[in-house]
Amino acid sequence: MLRTTRSALVGLALAGCAPSPQAGDLQTRAGYDMNCSDRTDIRVRELGNDTYDAEGCGKHARYAWVCKGHGPMAPCQWKRFPESKPAASAESR
């Protein structure tokens, strides 16, 4: 009985998790959004709470991983924040 209850609780916990963000997918998306010719040179940094910064080809963009629902099959996608700015050059750091 205890084993069945434990298995049921683990199953319920897993069923409530939305898919995890994929950094490789974000690199591709950000490279396209920022119109970078070398889309493999996009650097992605996690900021927390499913929010990420992407930099490459002198540009910067911020993204959030947004899901419609919380189940394992919930549709999720990268959403770009409206504000964007050029990346800081190495000389100005």
C-alpha cells in the first residue's frame, strides 16, 4: 500500500511539471530575431525565473520561457521582451 501511494505521489508531481527550456533552441531563435549571420555565436545566460539574456553580433535580447498550463504536454515557447539594446563592447566594460 505504501509503495502504491508513493508511486502515485511521484506520478502526480511529475504530471504537474511543464517542459524545461532548451538553451539550444533559444540560441537559434535569438540568432534569427537579432538577424545574426553566425547564429552559432549566440551566448545565452540564465537570469532566473525562466528568463534569459542572449547576446551575439553586437546585439542583446531578453527572453522568457512561457508555458500555457503546467502539465508535461503544455505548449511552451520563447517570448522576447520588447526592450532590447546593443551589447556592450569589450572596451566599455
